[in-house]
Amino acid sequence: MALLIILIICFVIILASSQPCQTPDDFVAATSPGHIMIGGLFAIHEKMLSSDDYPRRPEIQKCVGFDISIFLHTLAMIHSIEMINNSTLLSGVKLGYEIYDTCTDVTVAMAAALRFLSKFNCSREIVELKCDYSSYMPRVKAVIGAGYSEITMAVSRMLNLQLMPQVSYESTAEILSDKIRFPSFLRTVPSDFYQTKAMVHLIQKSGWNWIGIITTDDDYGRLALNTFAMQTVANNVCIAFKEVIPAFLSDNTIEVGINQALEKIIAEAQVNVIVVFLRQFHVFNLFNKAIERNVNKTWIASDIWSTATKITTIPNIKRIGKIVGFTFTRGNMSSFHSFLQNLHLFPSDNNKPLNEYAMLLSACAHVKDSDLSQCISNHSQGTLTYKANKDIERNFSLRNDFLWDYTEPGFVHSIQLAVFALGYAVQDLCQAQDCQNPNAFQPWEQIQSKCSKECSPGQMKKTTKSQHICCYECVDCPENHYSNQTDMDHCLLCNNETHWAPVRSTVCFEKEVEYLSWNDSLAILLMALSLLGIMFVLAIGIIFTRNLNTPVVKSSGGLTVCYVILLCHFLNFANTGFFVGEPQDFTCKTRQTLFGVSFTLCISCILMKSLKILLAFSFDPKLQNFLKCLYKPIPIIFTCTGIQVVICTLWVILAAPTVEENVSLPRVIILECEEGSVLAFGTMLGYIAILAFICFIFAFKGRKLPENYNEAKFITFGMLIYFIAWIIFIPVYATTFGKYLPAVEIIVILISNYGILCCMFFPKCYVILCKQETNTKSAFLKMIYSYSSHSAGSLAMSHVSLDSTNSNIPMTNPSPGGKSAAWQKSKDLEEQVFGCICRENATSISKTLPRKRISSI
């Protein structure tokens, strides 16, 4: 603050005196004209040369200690500006530059900042004192640099007066992120917060918890130390010692500070890991002295020196131990490499650092490449004379790879990003105005300018093929992602289990819970069919009850069997209601078990009817005896149904069906019944299928009964319909997904029920209601008589044929009067059947085989 007050006083003095400010010729390092001027601050020299311990006069001293790496930073800025000027980014508009050497000194940097702020196109280079600088037109539009945080903070406080954009490529002090104190400061590198966090993470993962730290005595070092210390406390890492070294080489106590740091490192023998927040020239001197003292440690390098060739080329550097460092992102360096290869062709007019480098290169022409950097540094401490251009060009061509070896790709990339960020900002401002006029816009307008348009909520930034992170495309957030702020780097993921989001969403929406509800059109249709089935069951029951004593009802097994089968159909039709509506644990357990047991009971009764029909009309004695032993109606029905009850009981006990939320769909939650055990579900259906198949076999064998009594044929058709329905059900059920999955099972239950109900009861109802003349005892007996005569005659003829074959007696032209014994037996059978039917309920009839068959019917 005191420095700022002094500067303002200087402004007032300059304004009052109205005397032009004469700038020394050697103050501007490099310059090139253009429509829009960009300033640059680089510490090309390591320190200021002063013969006194403290300044005697208010003048800028000569800088010494030429720094190859910073010189390369200067070339990177020049090259980036030339790239923009040679491209179509700013058509018709040329960028110029005015670069100053800060000499690693805050005072020199402040002097350069004063010139940046001086009024543009004024014969007297003055800085006007104003209350509002909105319309003020300074010499440059923006500033690249400085590199060191201590210098950057001082310069930034001055540039804030006019909100002149300052883009740093190297300053990482965390305090610079404060937009209240540094509103016009920008940078293309992350702050030390992330670097120190990464360092502590590395230390923790490596199992180190006892470390030392060396920093510089300036804003950069102190802030880095504080940030690092907070990170270590949070991660259970202890700092054994903290050594602070003077920041600037002009400080005579720097050697003392380095020696004290080494003494501390040697004294703390248990500390094997040292974190170093120093500049390159500090590390260079520290490591040279450490090598002399045989200090071998693990050094964690900050990004400011981790890739410095000046450090890696120190003689016997491997004796120092291991060095683990962090660096910045690298970019495409091919263009810059070509620029360095042809540097001797680049105009050196108005470029003092390039001329000085050429002279230093000539002075060190006899030195080999490994010692060239040290030679340049030593010669730059004194005064050099400029040599002929031919000598300079020859030395350039001979040493054209030297600069490339010292290039730090991370810093060069950061400088390129800084220059191109300003280039895109200028392009944006120049779309609506003529930027060939230097007064087209004020510097502060660039702060509101961006390379790319702001991404709105619901979008995210996507980096283009360009290497510049400031330039991006805005893409919509994909489904199930959202962004609720502008310029978000990535979209946030919704909780896929409970929420969803459409494309380009700013919020997540709760998923709707879906199931086969009662008001669904398909559910209404299926329930209507179920109600119709129940009405059919009740109607059939009424018809059979009112025609209890007719032959058709009696031939169906009696009212009890019919009632049991109709009750099973009623339960199956009513059970479909458990598949509709919001699933509950009770409905999930009930619907499958009720269907399994009731349908098994129905099939068991039909199985007994098929067996009874086959027993009554079988004329094969061997089959007749087998069926007589097998035919136990009540035990078989109870056994078959009991097995299904056991299956369903074990299913409910061990792996009961439960309600489950299916969240795999993107926008809805399907509330469904999870069957619990696919094996149990399959066993239940498979058991019913086995009973139905046995029933089908028995019914198929009895399919040639009398026409009006052909119940076996209709049972066969009913079982075929059942098989077809459930065979189709399996793949459809396995591939159907969503709330309509229960509808698939409802449909197959309805098909099975309707198939059996229609095949077994509708023909009988048709005879009862529409063909009453055939539903009489006489008509019924007549059919039985005809069928029995035909069947018995066929059986007798087969016996005669068999006997004639065995005795070799030919059977030719039998006379009508000479009837065989078989024919007489058939005649007697007809009379016995007719007598048996006429004497209803008689129990004293002869126990011949045909009579037993008729009584069984």
C-alpha cells in the first residue's frame, strides 16, 4: 500500500511538472509495431548490477546474469504473436509487442508498468491521474507476465487502476486467485493450492511423514509454505524444519542462507525428503554446494524448476539423490522448434536480448555445448562488444540446437496460451469495430471478452482441436446429466436410481413410478375378459345344476367334479386381478401360488376324467387291467395337487416373491414383483406341464368315442391350446420388459382358461340348450349301442382272424346260418348293454366286461 501511495505521488509530480519522461534506450528490451500493442514482462537477467550496498540515486541500474530459460520465454511470446499475425485470426489487424526486462526486481517491473499505463500516442509519456479510467487509452492493451509471483503481485496492483488485463504464464501464488484484490489478473497455470495438494498426496502415498521444506523469503515462498503446511496437517505429515532463503540474488546474504539450509539438512539426518520452493538460480547454487558436501536426499521439485535444463546439466547432479517434480501441461512444440532453428534469420532490430545472446554466443564460441550455459552466464556479468553479423550468423548456425535443449515445454505452452487468449479476446472485440484504429476499445473491455461464448446451464465446455484451453465448444449435457451453472467443465450425473434428466437439462427430475394400473387400457381389457370368463363359469354352473339328471351332465363325471373344475376356472379368472394395480408383498406371493394350485387341481380332475373315459371304453384286456389298478380318483387328485402345494410352500418360505423397484429404465421406476426364485417358478410351471402332457396322452387315446360323447377329443384340444399358449409365453416373458410384463402372464392364463373351459363345457352346453333331442336316455343308449356293437365286432373279428391264422383253417364264404361264436358273443354283449342301461341303478346285473364299462360311465 505504501508503494502504491508513493507511485500516485509520482504521478502527481509528473503531471504537475508537465515534463516528458525520457526512457533510456536500454530500458525497452524488444519491440515491434502493431495496431494493438501487447506488453511483456520477463526476468531476462538474474539481478541488477550495483556498486553500492543500497541505491544512491533514483535510477535504473544495469542488469547482469543472462538467463537462457527466460530468454526462451521471451522468444515464445514473440513467436506466438507472429503466429497470430501470420494467421487469419485477426484479419487485417496486427499485434505488436513491447517487452521489458524486469531483471528479477520489483522496482524495475514497476517502472515498466508505469510505461504500460502511460497515455497512448502522447508526445509526453505521462500517466494521467483520473477518477474514471473507462475512456482512458494507455500505451498497451494487455500485459503478458510477469513470471515470478512477487513481481506479478506488485505489477498487478498498479494495472488494477485501469483494469488492464494481465495474463501470467508462471505465477502460481494462491493469493492471486482473489478477484477482489487482483480483479484484472489472469493466468494459464493452476495455483499452488493444487500443486501443494499433489505434493502432499505423493508424500502420503510414498509412506513419508517426516520431511523438510526450503522456500524463498517473499510472497511466493511464504504463501506456498503456508498452503503446503495446511495440506500436511490434514494428511498426517509432519514438517521437521522450514528453511527460508533470501529471494533475490542481489541480496548479499543469499550465500549465508543456502549454507544454513544445508547445515540444517545435514543435522536432521532422519529427514530424507526435502520439498523445495525456490527459483532456478537458488536451486543451482544449493545443489552445487550440496554435491560438494555429499548430501544425498529425495528432493521434491516445484513446477518452477522441475524441468530446468540448467539444473539437470549440473556436473555430478546424480550424486544429489532422487528428484521428483511437478510440471505444467505440454503442447505442440513443432512450430516453436522451427522458429528456433531459423532464429538467425529473425530480424534483430529493436530486440536487445537477441543481440545480447548473439554476442554471448560469439564470446563463448570456443566452449563445448555442456559448458555453454555457464559461459554465457559468466560473460553476461560484464560488458561485451557487438561483433559482425557474419560471425553472429555463423555461431547461430553452429549452435542451433542449444536453445532447443534448454526449452521448457510447459512454460512455452503456457505463454502460447496466454498470447492466444488475448488474441481471441481481441478477435471478439474486433467483430463489431475497426481494430486497425488503436482507439477502438479500452483494455478493460478485454476482461469481458472470451474466446468462446459462455456456455449456458444445461451445457458443458468441450475443448476444440485447438491447443488453447480458453477456446471451446458448448455441447448439450447428455441424457441423465445436467449442469446448473454457466461455463461448467463437465455435466453432473443424476442419481440413476431415483432421478433422470433429458438432454440439455439444468436439473434432475424424479423418476415416475409405473406399474400396470387399473386405469390402463390394456388392464381394463384384460379385466373385462376375466369378468366375462367368470360370468361364463357361473352360467355353466347354473346350466349344469338345472340339468343335473341329463345324460350329458352325468357323462361329465357328475356335478361334484364339474363344480371343482369350474371353481378352479373361477379362481384363475379372479387371480388375474392380483397382477393389476400397485404390487404388494401379499399380491406377489398370492398370485403365483393361487394360480399354481388351482390350475393343478383343474388339470388333476381332467386327468381323472381322461383316465375314466379310457377305462370305460377300452376293449383291450391288458390295458383294462392296468387302468383298473391305476384308477384311484381321490388319492390321485390329492397327490397331484399336494405336490404342487409343497412346491409353492417351499417357494414362499425359502425365496418368496417380493416387490422390487426396477431402476434400469432411464426415466421411470418399474414397480414389479420379483419372483424370488426362477427355479421355483419354472418348477411350478413345469409340474403343471407334465400333468397336462399325461392328460393329453390319455385323452388322445380316447379320441374316437361316440360323436355326442366325444369329451376326450375336446380335452385333447384344450391341452393343445394350453401347450401352445405356454410355449409362446416363455420367450415372450423372457424378452418383455417394463410395466406390461404382468399383462403377458395374464394373457396366457386367460388363453389357458378359455381354452379348457370352451373345449370341455361349451359343447355340452350346446347339446343341453340347442340339441335337447340328443340329450335323452334313448338317444344316448342308441349311440352307446352302436359304438359297442362296432367295437365288440371289431374285437371279435380280430380274435377270429388270429385263431384262423394259428390253426391254418381257411375262412371262405361263411354262410349266414353258420355264424361264428364271436359274432354270437357280440350279439349277447349288445343285449346285455341295452339291458344294463334300461335298468338304471341296478346292481344285480351280471359282472361281464361290457356291463362294467357301462356302469363306469
